[in-house]
Amino acid sequence: MDFFLHLVNGGAGNLAAYLAAHVLLCLLPAFFTAGAMAALIPKASITRWLGRNARYRVSYPAAAAAGSLLAVCSCTIVPLFAGIYKKGAGLGPAITFLFFAPAGNILALAYTGSILGAEFAFARFVLSLLFGIGIGMLMAVLFWRSDASHDAQTDALFAKQASIGPAATGVLLSLVAVLIAGTLKLWPLTATVGTVTLPLPWAEAWQATLFDWVPFDAAKGEEGVSVQGSLLILLLLLIGSTAWKGLEDIVEGANRWTWVALCLTAVTLLVAALKLTPGPDALEVALTGRALAVGLALWSVLHHARRLDADAWRAWLWEAWRFVKQIFVLLVAGVFVVGVVRQLIQPEWIQNLAGRNDLMANAVAVVFGVFMYFPTLVEVPVAHMFLDLGMHRGPLLAYLMADPELSLQSILMVAAVIGRRKTFTYVGLVAVFSVVAGLTYGAWVDGVNPAGIAIGLAAFVGSLVALLGWLLRRRQAPAHA
Amino acid sequence: MKTVKILGSGCANCKKLEAVAREAATTAGVEAEFLKVTDMKAIMAYDLLATPGLVINDKLVSSGRIPTQAEVRQWMIG
């Protein structure tokens, strides 16, 4: 029984620490940004580059952009993937889109960055982009025969043109500014502009109570809940309950609760940007550069949002709310389970299996990623747990590349659209590319001479190009005969 | 009697769209039969790039977004 309580406590502590610290400053604006991208960027502004007559120099980058900007949930990913494959640019760009979407979308980037570090998010982004295009091209060459004969329908689906209005652009840029101001750990955002001391005698006692409730061991990478954190959790619960009343029927118009929920969201972001330090008989509130920057960016969001027409901002808020409902609940459950599991895993196991950056460790990480299925974004706290337990960052990246791409669900979905043979080839390629990505990033982390890494990558890319060239020649040869 | 199809794999937006469409049919006084289409192949038979899709009498009227009740009423009557 004690052991069981210990496990539950581990889960609850992990959850509280996440809610209090990481999630707020990145996920709250990230949900709004993802919602704005889904609602305010007309799909036709990108899909028009994905028609069947698009040149490959245009269609591959466009497919990556579609993955990054349009696709956060399977509602968009599956139909767009099938559409690009069957009625548009073909197998290659469709695969690039499919591969890049889970790693390149704004939610994944913001979340990876805030939990595992900006450098790691950058590596995940760049390597996914490069390898997504690489795998797409390889698939296109391998299966050129069936690709050439894919059903000849009209190009009407991709012919529509649209552009993003100035108000929508302003909202998107301002939201990205909120995201950056809230998460980057750089001067002058971290500087303290001034301090106010509030006479709150219970602050220090409350902090002691919190540490008592959520005991933590910094050596194991665990985090406690601060006074500020407890305030943020309270605000988060308030947002949740008011948003339910205010955003559920937002499509038909806003009500009082909508404004309450939005104001609470802004307040939460501002509170999270302050620095609260409990002292004897008082609570010291430090006004940071970050709070000023977040405030400014929020004002900019409001300024541009007022110029959106009613349909647009309603759709924006609905999409944001939908992402929250769809992803946040699973994420909360996932973080809890990760906290429980962490109590059961011995760090030695992880260190023995994947503590070094070698082929074996990367392969193990990829196999784990393929056989484990975690809901959207839960792969990130899982990765964080492995990192704390001593996993090397190289295999960690390999795992993060493979896991969202190769869950059983996505394999079945892809197989339904493109058939089994192509799917297994795709799975194999992703596994190989993920291992290479892990080895590359791991070598960089280990401080291997960048020139050496460049030569290694160049050799890999070179052999790929040679293989592509050989396959291309083979494909042209029968045509001459 | 109209035939209304909701295209989508069962995500939150599809449920919302169905609720909006049913409400619109009731308020417009239009008799309608509702069908949910979840099979990907059947969905891709229509020209759409994002679900949810709304089909009234086999014509795709909206896709990738949730229309308002007023819009759906117009399509139902027209």
C-alpha cells in the first residue's frame, strides 16, 4: 500500500511541477497560435503549390510548410496526406508532409523547446526537415512507376488561390512574439526591472506546505511547486472552468464567460512572467523584462485581433479551444503516468542501454519509439524522463524522431492510403534516418569536431544521392529501350 | 427530404458540425436524414483537403471548418 501511495505521489508531483512551471508560458500561447494557424491561414495559400503540375523544387518545401503550418491534428493530416498523394503532387511530397508534421508544428516545437531546451528543439526541427524531404524523394524514386499512374483527376482541388490578410498576419506574428517572450531564457527578458514587496505573512509557510505536499529530489531531476506555481495552477483551473462556458459555443458568438476566460489567460501569462520570492512575513514580486515583453506582445495580439472579422476570430478561438480539449487532457494524463513510471525505472537500466551515443543505443531508442504509442506531445515528457535518468541526447533525438512518426496508429493510417509495401518501405527508411539523426546530433553534443560530423553527413547524403541517381538511371533505361 | 452527410473520422470538429447541422435542420423545419461517413476512402471521394466536411444531397457545401447555423440553414433550404 505504501508503495502504491509512493507511485501516485510521484505521478501527482510530476503533474503539479509541470503545470506550475513548464506548461504555462509555452503551451498556453502555443495553443492559441496553433488555433490561429488552423483558422486564419487559408489552406489554399499553401496547397496551391502542391498540385500535380508543381515542380519538385516547389512542391517539397511547400509540403514541409504545410506540415509545419496547417497540420496539428489528424483531422487535417490524414485528408491532406491522402489528397496530396492521390490528387496532387504525388507520393514524395505527401511523405515529406507526413514526416514533418509531428515534429515541425508549433505546439511540438514550443513544447520540446521549453522542456528539453531550445537547442534540442532546433536540432529536431532541422533534422526532421532535411530527412523528411530526403525520405520523400527516396520514396518518390523507389515507387516512381505507381506514382506516375496515380489516378488522373482534375487539378481543381489544388487550383484555389488565397492569401493571408494583414490582420491575420499581425495576430500570428504577435502570438509568436508572446511565445518567444514567454520562453526564451535570454537577457533582457531575465533582467529585473523593479521589485514590490507585498506584506503577506503566510507566503513562507505556504511554500513550506507546498514542499511538504510535493517533496522533490533535485538530484533525480524532480521539481517542486513554488508559491508562484500554486497560484498558476489555481489560475489554470479557473481558465478551464470559465473556458468551458465561454468557448464551447464560440462559433455562434461570444458571451460574458468568453471574455472572462480570455482575461484570465492574459493574467496567467503575466503572472507566470513575474518572479515571486516568498520571504519572512512578505512576498517579493519582481517585475521582469519578460513580464513587460509579454504584456507588450499581448497588447499587440489584441490590437490586431480587433481588426479580424467575426467569423475569423470565432473560428480562431474555437480551434484553440478544440486543441486544448483534445491534447491537454491526454497530456495531463500522460505526464501523471510518466511520474509514476519514473519511480519504477532504475537509472542504471537506461544508462546501460542508451547512456552512450553509439549505433546500438540509437537503434534501441528507435525500436522503443516504434513499439510504444504515446498520444500527441506526450512523447516530450517521456523524453524528459529518459534524459533525467541518464539517456544520451543523441539516442534521445532518435527516439523523438521515430516515436511520433511510427506509432501503430499512423502506420495503419498510411497503409490504408498508400498500401502495405510502400508503408513498410517508409517505416524502414524512417528507422534508418532516425538512427542517423541520433548519431549526428549525439556526436555534436559530445563535441566531435564539426568538420568530422559534416564529412560523415556529407558521406551519408552523398551515398543517398548516388543511390537516387542509380535508381533514376534504371528507371530511364527501359524508356530508351 | 434531404440527405446530410458528415465527413470525418470522429474528431471533435465532426461532432460539433453534426450538432450544428442537426440544430439547423430543426430550426429550418427541413426533414433530413443524417449519415456519418468515417471511412477514409469514402471521404476522399469528395474533393476536400480537411475534415470535417458537410455534404447535403451529395453536394459538398463546406470542408475544413464548422459553418454557423445560419449558413447551414441557407444550404438546407436552397
